[in-house]
Amino acid sequence: MPRGVYQHKKGYKRLPFTEEHKRKIKLARAKQVFTEETRLKMSQNNANFWLGKKHPHSKETIEKIVKANKKNGVLDYFKKHKFIGENHGLWKGNKVGYDALHSWLYREMGQPDTCEFCGKTGLKGKSIHWANKSRKYKRNLNDWLRLCAKCHYTYDRK
Ligand SMILES: [Zn+2]
């Protein structure tokens, strides 16, 4: 490096944020708010799930519990109480639930590459799926089938 390149570091003062930078900060914050909201929704679901009751806590109570736990560094108080038994259903559209279930399947079964319907082998990635027999997304290996994309499509429309 030629001399003088780092000169500005002496007594360096942060330049005021550019408009672009400000926009980015705003965006990041907005994103955070959305995440919090989503997390709360999930917490509510998980709380109901965990207690096996329909509405064990009011929204305010849940917010309080989540907030209090967060203060103590517990970010997923309700999340970790999920999936205690194997017959808990998985409500539709909860990505966290799906991911947890799929990582469980992966741990238990690995990633078989054969379709149990048409017998096609060597399937991987998006060309082979886990299909759920009961549609209740049980934590029961007998409730799951390894199907190629095509058979899965047909299977789900039976
Ligand atoms: Zn198939």
C-alpha cells in the first residue's frame, strides 16, 4: 500500500450515513419486526400444542411469557415444548413444524433414493419426497412413504 492510504484513520470520525445506508437500516429493522411477529404466532400455536388445550393463554399472557424468557436468553420457550408425543398433529402451514419433522425423518431414515410406488431408483433432491399417509404428520415411521415427485402428486390427489 502506498503511504498515506490510511491517513484518514487518525482521529477518524464516522461519516454521516448515506441515504442508501439509512434505507438499508430501515429495511433490516422492518424485517426484524416481521420476524418477531411471525415468531409470536408460532409461539401461540406451540403453546396450544404443548398444553393440549385450545386456548390456554391469552395473547397478552403469551407475549409476556415470551418476553420474560427472552430477557433470560430463552428465545424459543414454546418451541422446545413441541412434539412431545408421537401422535401430535402438525397444523398446516407451519414451516418450523415441517422442518423439524423432516429433520427427524432424515435422522431416522436417511434419504432413501427409491420410490415405494413405482420402484424408480437413484432419485435425489427435489425428485423424491416424503409423503404422509395419515395426513396427520405423525412422528411414526410407518406413517411415511418415500415417493418420487410424480407418484407423490398422484398420491396426494387420491
Ligand atoms: Zn414413483
